Amino acid sequence: QVQLVESGGGLVQAGGSLRLSCAASGRTFSGFSMAWFRQAPGKERDFAARITWTTGSTVYADSVKGRFTISRDVAKNTVYLQMNNLKPEDTAVYYCAAAYGMRWNIPSDYNYWGQGTQVTVSS
């Protein structure tokens, strides 16, 4: 069974940095798309970043491009989201997601999900 477990969330000041981790287990992830989504209270779950497991190719939402970096450590089966220059509007629950094959930027593209980790950015 595939399991995704997020960690690394917390409370930070605006302009600060945080690194989220997604520990993936249950199978090898070659050929998978891995992504981070985020959801603020009362809002839809929005795409933040995607990485192709095999090639490391990345895609970012316009709202985070230049500030966030998604990466993966194949040996550790872990996906990371390095978040720099955080803003109050980045406050949300951040979710790790995975699916086999090429996937895009909508939640329904992904069939494996973590439980989420809270990120709060104070002003």
C-alpha cells in the first residue's frame, strides 16, 4: 500500500523559509508524478508544484514560482518543498500527492494523498 506522510510545517514570519518533506513508501515511484497542493480555509485545493520522479522535471504555479523549489531524493523516497520568502497568503494546509504517469495540476489527477501539514505565515 502506498503511503505519503508530510512533515515540516509550522509557524514562520513573513519573509522566512520552511522546508516540507513527503516520505513516500509502499512501492518504487519510477514513472510517477509527485506534487504539492495547498488548501486555505474555505478555499479550493490549489496546485503548487509538480515533479516527475524519474527525470526530476518540475512545474510551478505562478503564485510560487521563484520562491518555492520542489525536489526529490530517489534513494530516500522523499519529496521536498523548499519555501523561501514566505508570505501570509501562503498560509494553508500543504498536501503531498502522487499518481502513476504524467499528471497535471488538478487534484483529480492524483490518487495517492498524504494527510497534510499546516503552514502558517504571520505578518
